[in-house]
Amino acid sequence: MWHLRLWEFQDVAVVLSVGFYLCHLAGALSIYCPQRSLSRSIQEDVLFSVNVSCSGVPAFHWMFVSAAVSRSIGAWQPGTDANVSEDYSSRVQTYGNGSLGLSNLRLQDAGYYVLTVTEEGGRSKDSGLVLTVNEVLYEDLQYLTVSALALAAIAGLLMLAMWLLDKAYRKISAWRSRREVEERATEMQHL
Ligand SMILES: *[C@@H]1O[C@H](CO)[C@@H](O)[C@H](O)[C@H]1NC(C)=O
Ligand SMILES: *[C@@H]1O[C@H](CO)[C@@H](O)[C@H](O)[C@H]1NC(C)=O
């Protein structure tokens, strides 16, 4: 009799824990993020692409974190207007799946972007992405400056060569006409 009761108790416990586990799986809060490390150039756009699975309607909150600052970018729920902080209002695009688009990148945008997803029940989870911003345009400018300097140097050399040639030509023709005059003078003397 006691034996049987113990077994029943164990069965119930197993069923309960399996049930809890399945519920937990079904409602598991997870953030899928295909690319965690992104690299863009100044003035380009970036999409921090994520997809969230959770129970109920999630709330998204994006933060920017660098060595110097940590600031809130925006908070929203799918299907509602996003509450975007003033610093970002003109450059931010928000999506129902939690993704965040940032346009016209600046050097100061380089750093960590942290998404916090909060479920209706209050559970929450974070996910972080890294953005690198490259100064390609600046390097292009440097390249252009160097090319312009090289062209200017070549033009200067050409002008110097032309000036020297011109001077030499003038000297030679002056010397020639002097010689002609002298030759004529000696011819006259002979006559
Ligand atoms: C999230 O939605 C945006 C806009 O519809 C889409 O471009 C992006 O690929 C989505 N992200 C994922 C991981 O599905
Ligand atoms: C959302 O708006 C409130 C004011 O209505 C503000 O205090 C809060 O910081 C904003 N949150 C974000 C993430 O911008």
C-alpha cells in the first residue's frame, strides 16, 4: 500500500516537471540576432536586425553604450509608436520585430548597442551588438590631397622646363643674330 502511494507521488512529480519544462520552452524568451558585429563607413546606414520569440507582446528598449557614454535610443512595442530619444529622432527607424535602423552614421556612433526585451510577465533578456564606423571618406580625401599635390608638383616641373627652354632659345637666337651681324661686318671689311 505505501509502496504504491510513493510511486504515484513520483509520477505526478515527473509529469508536473515535464509540463513546466514544456511551458517554459513554449514561452522561452529568446533574441535571434544573425549578425552581432557590424562595420560601416561614415554617412552609411546600418540595420541592427533581430527577431524575438516570447510569450505575449514584447517591449523593446535599445541603448547605446560606449567607453564615454551610455544613452537610451528608443523604446517601443510592436504596432505602437516608438518613443525615440531626441538625439536620434531624425536618424532612427524602428521595426515590429525589434530591429533598429540607424542612418547617416557618425564616428561617435561606434560602440555597443544593447537591446532589452521585456515580456508581458516581466521577464527580460538583453542582447548586444558591436558597431564599428570607418573613416573611409576621410582616407579618400587624404588620397585626393596627395594626388593633387603630386599633379601640382609635375605641373610645376613642366613649367620650369618650359621656362628654361624658352630662355635657352632666346639666348641661342640672340647669339645667332649677333654672329650674323659680325659676319656681315667682316664681309663688308673684305669688300
Ligand atoms: C526584422 O524586420 C526587418 C524589417 O521588416 C527586416 O529587414 C529584418 O530582416 C528582420 N529581421 C530578422 C532577423 O528577421
Ligand atoms: C520615453 O518618453 C519619456 C517621456 O514621455 C521619457 O522620459 C523617456 O526617457 C523616453 N524613453 C526613451 C527610451 O526614449
